Amino acid sequence: MESLAYLGTTGGLIWLAACLPIGFLLIFIAYFLFNKFPAKWYCDYDEEPSEELLGRRVSFKGSGIILSIIAAICLMLCRLQFNKGYDILFAALGFSIVILLMITISDFKYTIIPDQFTVALAVVFLAVIIYDRIRGYNIFSSEWWQPLAGAAIGGGAMLLINALGVLIYKREGVGFGDVKLFAAIGILTGFPGTIYTIFISLIIASIGFIVTLIIQRLNSESDESSEEISDDEEDDDDIELSEADTSETSEISEQDTKGSYLAFGPYIAIGTIIYICFFDLINNAVSMYLALFK
């Protein structure tokens, strides 16, 4: 109700209107920096940058416009959550949303979360928690141990998922970058907010995984249909593959397998943004649900 009341004020309308150009400006700066940051940031520790990383990595004219709109909407929702007297919190959380969007791009495009992004996010969230406690707001954590518990739960949950992936599928469930990212996020979300954020992230990741499987299935059926048509038009001459061809086919297969990897970082980032933007709604909904069992 307080958010709706703020929406009806002149100051509220001015701030919400300002979120649109602010969102575009922040994403434009983020894209500029994303292209200027050292290429080594987007590589594993034992890898050298590829030619793609040495060139222009992202173009604002494409995804940048879409992300600017998304950032503007997120800033509006964040402002509704943190309005009167929370200007510094709003600014810090708005900055963290931009970092999370950059993490989404990096992990989705290069399947890596630069440590520099995670450290920056941890510093911002730590500053938010300290400011929150000093001013006595106690919005995210009312006890000193809750941010520590959030970091431990966030990182621990990712380690557990990784262990289950190794145990069941004989491969890592998540990268260590995801572990560090959720530990940094846990500083802000605390306890029990980190549990809510994990739950939201897993739901979004499940939806993303299902959509990915459907797209891959449709693409494979399309490829099979094209091959059948091509086989009908070709002669019945037998073609023998040399060892080099077989090796090349194997390499292509490995690349396809790598390309089907589902990066978890973007879903963690999206889940965190949702938790920040709908902070009051999520916590009130959980409180109402738990009240049913009292």
C-alpha cells in the first residue's frame, strides 16, 4: 500500500519517469565497460583470450536496448520498494542490478562469471547492509549473523548442487563462479531471504532448461528432415569417411555438447533481481503462508 501511495505523489512520478533514461544510461555505460574490460576477465584461469574476446563483445544496438528497458523497469520496481528516505539504498541496489545484468551477459555468452564482477557485487551488498544497520532500518537483516548465514547458505547450496551433479551425472552441476556469486548475494539477502532467492532461481532455471530442451528438440527434428530430403536427392554411392573426417566430426559433436551447457549464473542473477524488486511482496507472501501453520 505504501508503494501505491508513493506512486500517487509528484515526487514518486518524477522518480519513476527518471528511471527510464537512467536505465538506458547505466546499460550504455555497462556495455561500454564490458567491451573495454581486459579480455582475460572472461577466460578461465588457464585459458588465453579468443579472437572474439579481443574484438567487440557486445553491441548496444542489439541486446543493449532490450536490457535498457528491462533495467528501467527493474529500477522502477526497486524505487517503489525503497522510496522515502531510502535514496542511498535505491542508488546502491540500482547499481547492483546493473552488475547482475552484466553477469547475466557474461555467463550466458562466455559461460564464465568474472571474479571482478562478483567482488564488486559483494562490496556493494556489504555497504548496503552496513548502511542499513547504521541507519536502523533493518530492512534486509535484523541480526548481525543473518548476512553471514546468507552467504554460507548461498555458497553452500551451490556446492551441494555441484556435488549432486558429480554424483548423479558424473559432471559438475554448477561452476565455482556460481558458488562465489551466491555467497556474495547471500550478504544482502541474509537469512531466510537467501533461501527464497535460491527457490526463485531454481524455478526460473527449470523453466529455462525446459525451454532449451524444446528448442533443441525442434532444431534436431528440423535437421533430420533436411537430411532425409538431401538423402533422397543424392545418388546411392557409398562414401567412406577418412580418419581425419571422423576426428573432425567428433570435434563438432563436442562443441555441440559444450554449446548445450546451461549456465546457471543468469538465473541466479534474475532470481536476485526479482527478490530485490519484489522484496515486500515476497516476504509478505511467505509470512502469510507460514501463518497458516500456526
